[in-house]
Amino acid sequence: MKTKKMKQAKGSLNHRVVDCSEPGDDKKVKSSTDYSKPVYLVAPPLSGQRAPSVFMVEAAALAGGAEPPPSRTVAAQIRGARSGMSFVATHSERGSWIVGVGGPKGHTVIYDPSTTKTFEGPDLDGPMHKPILVSIASKVYVLSRRPKVYAHTKSDFEPWFVSLSFREGAPSVIGENFRPWKTLPPPPFFPSLLDPLEYRNPPTIAVSSYVATGSHIMLSTDCKETGTYAFHVVEEVWDKVCDDSLPFVGQAVALGGSLFAACCTIHNNFATAVAVLRMSINGSSTPMASSKLATRLLSLHPVASERGPPLPLLCPTGKGCFCSIRLGSPCGFHEGNNLDRPQIILTAFKIDNFEAACQTGYADAKDLQVPVPVRHQNKTYLLPGPFQLKNSLMPVIASISM
């Protein structure tokens, strides 16, 4: 029955174009007030503390040319959060929350910005180190970034793909709203079904890029031969949509319509850039032929060299607006240094004439850069200290707009 369902889904996907818009985006974003989303920065534990902290900055005001207020602490700690967690924002009619998932014991913590309270959610069935978190339609999806066959203490053992609903409110372990994580089928290229010989030397899998596109979660691995797979969140099936990998590194964030912002590498000068691109998957008219990932590069903004700090964090702040978060000064930032006041540079981007950018056509062959005006402005923030950066060059774990 499951095999038949997957075949039906694959057949339907090969004859249409996958919508690459954010679910509900057109309903949520209607006026200029939607450009005023604050950005919450989840920072590593302060010196002498064990849990991360949350800071808020007004990135949208910066994109409009105004001088934003300094960052402010909105919660001293996210209690229960530990190293190895990933964070995502999720919404429903019952509220909005920042959710942290993962770590050596697979914990779940839920932070409510409206009350600044943190409470525990249901635990995963095992450890998961810095998993991929995606929020779609009041559900949080958690996918292993590096699935492992052997259940070691710090490994990502099965289940590798789960979801948790926030439709009826936050699923706290205390109260009537408690719900466990739902196990979902992992991507077909994950090492789920191995023969004894393969089990002795299991393949190494690492998800390198991913994006939420309408009702799909698309992802690629660091192996180019894998191609791109998509998970339909309603039908709960995976399908290979094209032989090409996604044209960016890490996560792409939706800007509205079929426009996305992502990080990519400029190979000719070994630099990292923030790119604005348009994406769609064109289905093939031939059932046996592979679909084609159509992309067009609209704007490119170099931000750092490959040998510098980690990739910047990207965060959408409204229709056609987003920001990047990166280390303020590469000088003197080395592993093991203790910094009292770490600096970050927040760059706010805003696409001028957003509707025209959405109507730009696709390139037939290679990615094509076309002139799309994107305004940007930098602001340096001194995060409240003291911090103790031992295992990371970046003083921010996640950037989230609410």
C-alpha cells in the first residue's frame, strides 16, 4: 500500500511545477506593517550559565533606512536548552513560539516570546545533534542532518524524521496539550535498509542544503549524485524531483512568491555570498524522465571569504525583506578565546520593486544574474556579555523572525 502511494505521488509530481512559495504567505503579508518583524537571536550560554539566551533586534527598521534601537535581552535564559540543539519559530491560531530540539538526549524546549516563559516539550526517542528544523502549517519537522546506523551517545540514530503539531497549542509535558513526536518516513537515500555487508560499513550521509517550498521540504546532500528530493507534508511521501543539487549551501529562506535568499560560494575568488534567487521545479512530460530544477540568480552580495567565520545566518523579515547575521570582526576571533562583548554584523536587505522581481523569467541553461535592485544596510551590535566562546566562532546559534 505504501509503495503504491509513493508511485502515485511521483507520477503526479512529474507532470506539474512545484509551487515554491511560503505556505500562507500571500494571506499573511499584505501591507507595509509586515516589514516590521523583529528578529530574535538565540545566543550561546553566557559565562557561568548553562542555557542559551534570547536577544531581540529591529532588523526591519534598518532595511527602511531608519536607525534601529540596540539589541535587548527578552529572556535571560531558555531553560532546558543545551548544546547540540537547533531552533525554529512556529505559529498557529493559539500563539507563536521558538522551539529548540536536539542535543545528546533529544530534548525539546518551547519559548513563548509573549510571556518570556520556557517549558519542556516531548523528548525525541534518541539523540540528534543540530538537526534540521522546518516549520510548515503549525507543524515542526525535525530531520537528522547526519543519520547514523550505530546508536552511539552522540550519534543520530533512528528515527531520523519526525513531526510535532502546534495546531492545538504548545505540546507541554505538563498539561492537557501533551503530544508525542510522530515518526515519518526518512528520505530514501538514508541508510534505513542495509544488507549485512552494508551494515558493517554504512554510507556516510550529510544533508548540505534544504528549503521549505509550499507543501514540500526539499533537500540535497554533499554527494552530487544524490540529486534533490522533496517530501510532501500532506501525503507524507518522498520523491526525487531532479538530478541536480540545490544551488546553495545550508538553508534557503522564503521571501515571498518563488523568491528565496541563500548562501552560496563564489568559486572564482573563494568568497561566500548572500544570493537572491528564484526557484521552481519543472516537471517532465515524460514519466521516465527526471524533473529539472530551474533557478535564476537575481542578486549577489559577497560577505566573507571561505577561510573566514562560518556561513552567515539568514532570516526573513517580511515580503521581499531578509537579514544576514555574521561575526563582526574576524580579527582576534579564534577558538578558545573568551570575549566579553562579541560583535555581530546584521545586514538588512530589501528588494526594490518586489513584484517585478517575482515576474522575472527563468534562464534556459545556466544560472543567469540579472539586475534586481536590492538595498542593504549594515548595523554592528554588541551583544550583552560576558560570553565565553569555546566551541564556536559565531556568537549566535539561530536567528528567527516572529
